[in-house]
Amino acid sequence: MNKVISEFNQLYPKFKAQPFNTQCEIIETNARQYDFKRLVVKNINGYVFPRDLAQATVSFFDRAGSQDPMKFNCDGIFCAEVNNKKCLFLCELKSTFDSSQIFHAREQIIGSLLRLKAKTSILQTHLDWEYHGVVVSFKPTDIQLVAVNKLNSNDGRFAKALTSLNHKAVSYTHLRAHETSLHLV
């Protein structure tokens, strides 16, 4: 992974990936009072990409008239080795389990990944990475779960898939200062 990051940093010096040791923070810059403000991933070493990396290419796709999700950004991108696999994590923090917001998080992650893959496609080092989209939201209420199960739209199906696969949800009452932590094992 170090070779790929070194080559990336040499090619894109204004968007250098920075190393982190033991933990990585993804910060929501537009957070309101009751929003998730920060995701802390602990017990891991890797590299975090600058937040404006994905955003810097949006203007090209916007001027080109590209369709969504090419114009959407996620909140943070980092890479690390987990269980001897090189992994790229694209993270989006949402403060509600509203199906349209969860689906929008999916679009933000996809858009950021596609633009990052375009940037890394010219690297000489082969990227053999796993890609992981991480959507963090407050635990859905029973009313929200009932509403999601009645939906047949794309956003409803995506939110339903997340709940049916029993993905981890973080309860609001277990958060301190609207933050959460994720341990990768």
C-alpha cells in the first residue's frame, strides 16, 4: 500500500494522502447541532485522503453535464490493511435513517469512488483493493423501519437491504457529543 500511496502523492501533491496511526477521524464539516459530527475508526493504521480530493473533480462533471452520482461527495476516504487485505473505505455520515438520505449516502459514496478510481487509473502500481462503503446513521426507529418496508423505490430498497442484512446501527443514546467509533477487526 505504501508504494501506491507514494505514487499517488507524487502525482497529486496538492491532495496527498496523510498517514495515521491507531485511529482515523472522518469529520462532517456541515454538521448541525444534532448531527453526527465525527466518526472515529480505532485500532488501525493507514492513510486518509484530504476531504477536498473528491470535491475538486465535481466541477468537471458538473460542467460536462454528467448525471448523478458523479457530482456527489462522501464525507471521508481512507485506506488501511485489514486482515492482510488492502481496503479503501468511503464514509458518509447521516443523522437520520430516512430512506432518501440513506440512498443519497450511497450515491455520494459511489460518486466519490468513481472519481477516485479515475484519478488512480493512471498509476503504474496495480491497485488490488477491496472497496467498502460505510454509511453511519442513527439507529432507525420502529416507525422508520415500518415505513422503509413499505417502499418499493430505489432508496427504499437500499435502506431495506441495509436493515435486513443486520448492519450495525449506532444508537443515539450511546453517542457522546454526537460521535461514534468503529473498530475494524
